[in-house]
Amino acid sequence: MIRPRRARIVATLGPASSGRVAELARAGADVFRVNFSHGAHAAHAETIAEVRRAEGEVGRPLAVLADLQGPKLRLGVFKGGEAAIKVGGKLRLDLDAAPGDAKRVGIPHPEIFAALKKGASVLLDDGRVRLRVNRHGADFADTVVEAGERLSDHKGVNLPGLTIPIPALTDKDRADLAFALGVGVDWVALSFVQRAADMAELRKLVDGRAGVLAKIEKPAALEQLDEILDLCQAIMVARGDLGVELAPEEVPVVQKALVRAARLRGLPVIVATQMLESMVSAPTPTRAEASDVAGAVYEGADALMLSAESAVGAYPLEAVAMMDRVITRVERDARWPELMRAEYPVDDADADALVAAAGRAAEAASTACLVTFTTSGQTALRMSRERPLQPILALTPNLATARRLALVWGLETRVVPELTDPEELARVAVQQAVAAGLAQPGQRVLILAGLPMGSAGAANILRFAHAPLK
């Protein structure tokens, strides 16, 4: 099942999509996100098993992305579940677990008080309530309300501009990670990354059993971005919490910078959060949302993600299909290649010479498609980094590699036996390209491979082969 587009779609699974994974895949989803902020392990196991069954139905590898909850900071509780507040009023935050009221409320996170400074801003409920710190100690903070009218139990807490001394992996995350790796997920996403050390810890725990992805949703992460990118294998521009702690006008600029930084390194990058938000309750998106999706495609993002739209929305299939339509339409725009490539330097001294040559050779009108043979996925990733306009068929003997590459721009992945003979390599490349509908009899296929297979980064063969005439 070939999709006529290069950018990929990540669909979050939830109650609205239960039992409908194969339909979502046929509508265009490539990667399925399992959100460990909600649900029990037994339910997640069944969800992941459904993705594996759907893979057989649609005839192409599908990836599972396990999204760890991370240290989400939240308020305690209120008497009666909520409290009315007013601008200019005073509100004390403390470590007391007793139910709060309009004058005080508990926050069960001593790390917050350790990070606070006089004059710091405290955002509650995704920024709907804004407090300013007047005085603070090891177990309290006296604040004044600058915006907001009401608070209720367990609302989120954000501290813009401050790095909170809290581990990125909670005890819950560690248990969820062990479960996710045990059932064989393809990617693991770490939420609220603040430091390179956060990714180093995750990478050590994963130990190569899945790809590791950094969710960039804290401004503190931007200060160590290069070091974080050194330690991850993909990133997500998580605009939800990022948009709470940054000014609205900053978010598009940061998004563009993050996409560019990932592309320069050849790391897959997902743009996420509120892409088609109105489709949670409406059958069509707003024009602004369609333009938002299109903008990420023009930037050259590897994938775009649906969250509530596919997890709990009323129109999950329609949301996936709409995203598929917008991406496909943008990629038919005559100016799309020019605008996408403007985000990436053509003359890159660090580029693999053979891969770069393959990208240029693929531009010949007589080339039907590119075929890369890869064991670890690195050759295919480097080819995708060049953003060739011809389809890329990535052939690998490893199912785990094929699934992981389902996230990557422009790659159509298939599993084949391990090959050692160059002539057999060419025969299988042509056969698979024709079977996938990427080449017709008599057309030319460009092959990029490394022999012996299994040698990391050993792309050493670049050749043309012709699909035989019937």
C-alpha cells in the first residue's frame, strides 16, 4: 500500500480509534502513538497487538511510538474540587496536602519551590492562570494573581524560564518503559526533556531495543539543544507545553529552528499538537489549521502528528484522511521542492559522498525510484536526509528496522532476505520496486547499498538496473 506522499502521519490511539487501527492505516497513518499518560498496561498491550495485526492487513510496516508521561507537575486538590480566584488577589502555594481554597493550595513537588525566584511567573492550567511570586521558601511561595478566574483539581503547573531539578524519568516512566520494551515498541519518546543528561539516561535504559525520541516542550531544552540532539535519534516539536512557556509569537520561530536543526543532522522530526484541533468535534478543519499542516510540510518535517483528533475525537478517520490530503496537495505544488530545500544546505561538507551522488543521480527523468538496502537503517536515513523527489524504497532484512523507518520522510520500507551477491541485490531491488508499483517494466532503478550487509554505514555500491520488459 504505497502512499503518494513523503511526509508521514503519526496518529495517537485512544478510545475513538480502538478497533480501527487498520482503517487509520488505510486512511494514511504510518506511526501509531500510545500515550502512557493514560491507560493500563493490559489495554496498551492490546492496542499494540492491534497495530501488529493491522500491519499484516495493509501490507506495509507500521511503527509504534510509546510516549512516556514524564514528570508532569500538577496542583493538589481543592475543597469541592475548585476555587474562584481574582486578579490582584493573593494565593499561597505550599506542600500541605490538605484541600485548598481561594487563598492557598498544595503543590506536591518540593522541586518547584527549590527552583523558584522572586518575580518568577507561575502558569497554571495551560497558562489560563498566571501568578507572580512575591516571596518564597523551601516549602511555600506567596504569589499574586495576574490573570485567571478559576482553578480546579490537578491542573498543570509550568515555570517558564526556570530549569526544575527533577528527573525526566519518574518511577512510573521506568515501569512503563520496561513494559513498552517488553512488548517490542519501535520508538520511545521522553517528555519534558530539559537536559542532555535526560536523554543519556533514557538511551542507556533502552540500550538499542528501540529508537529514542526527545520531545522538545521545555524552553530549557533549547539551551542544550546540540547536546540533546547528539543523544537522540529523532525529535518531536511538542507545541502544547512549549506554547505555554513561550510567547505565542515565539513558537513558530522555534518550530522552524528545531526542524532545521534536526534536518541538518539527518534526524527525523515530528511536528505535533493542535494541528487539526477543531476536528476533535468537527468533520473539517479550519483554514488556519490546514495552513499550519502545510507549513510543516514546506519546512520538510518528516512527520506530522494527530493527538486528541484521533485519540478521543468524533472524526478520527476523517482527521487522518484530511492530513493525508493536505500533505499530498502541498507536495504537488511546483514550488514545494524549492521551499523545502531552502531549509537545508545543498553543499554540505559532512554529507556522505555516495549518498549525495545518489540524490543527484535520482533527479534524472529516466529514474523511476531509488532503492536502498540497509540493515541498521542508517543508509536509508542518510538518503532521506537528501530529500530526493523520487520515491525511496528501503529494503532491510530486519523487521524492527523496517518498522522504525516508517517514521522517516519519503521511505517505503519492505523486509527482504539478507543478500551478499551484487547481482542478486540488483534483481531483488528491481523485483521489489515493480511489486510496490514504484517502477514499471523497462524503467530504470537506482540502487544504493553496502556490502557486506550489516556493516554500519558501509554504503559502497551505487548502480542502475532496469526492470525487465514483460
